[in-house]
Amino acid sequence: MRSHCFLIHDHAVRGYSLAEADVLRKAVGKKIKELIQEELANFVKRAIARGHEKKTVEEIAAQIETFGRYGFNKSHSVAYSILSYQTAWFKAYYPAEYMAALLSSEIGNTDRVGAVYQRGHAKLDLQVLAPDVNESGYKFTVVGDRRIRFGTRAVAECR
């Protein structure tokens, strides 16, 4: 949130009230394109009127707009990086368990199960076994080294 605090302070210095600065902060945080553009036009106009160089102000506005398209605070970055690391670790060291969980997460959507299966099983050198009345569980389950048994919930007629 450091960048948002900077914007609020910066706008307050440039003649904005905190409430006015908060409108731009919310627009950027929620990625509301029309409101961002409207507020940045106001920002540029006010900054130039206060004696700042047009080129510099427009560069700052462009950076804010770019951040508004794809930006998030550090806590989100950290959370995504931790989740990405853990996912990659499970995929590398427990590929069958990873794929069984991934397939099970899409179990109600046969099209998605098929897509996940197509993309993943060959790359991970896994064998997905057909449903078996004696061995299948409700979800996809690991039944051996690099072997996954099809879950009964994924079979359309067993829902």
C-alpha cells in the first residue's frame, strides 16, 4: 500500500483534499478505467496550474495509469509468490497427488477435467486409470506411484 499512501500525500500537497485523493486511490485499487482517466485529467490540470512542468506531470499520470491497469500491493505479491512456490514444489515432488487434487478441484465440470487431464498427465508422466467399482473413490485418488484412479464423481452418470 506504500504507493497508495504516496498518492494520497502527493495529492494533498498538490491542493487535493484527502477525500479527493482517496477517489483516485480507490479507482486505481479497483481498476476502474473511466474513473482513473477522469481523475488523472483533473490531476494533470491542477498540477500544471500549480506551476509543475506539463511533461513531468504527464509522465507521473502515465505511470499511475499503468499501475492502475496491472498493479497490486506488496502483500498480494508475497501471497502469490508463496502460493506459486508451494504449488511448484508439490508438482515437482508429489506429481500424482498434485494432479489428483487438480483434477478433483474441477470434478463437477467434465470439460475442465478433460482439459486439465490433456495438459498435465503427459508432462508429469502420470497414468490416469479408468473408474473401478472396487477401487475408485468419490474424487480422483492416487493408487500407486504415478497412477491416479478416476473418481466416480467425474463420471457423468454417477452424479
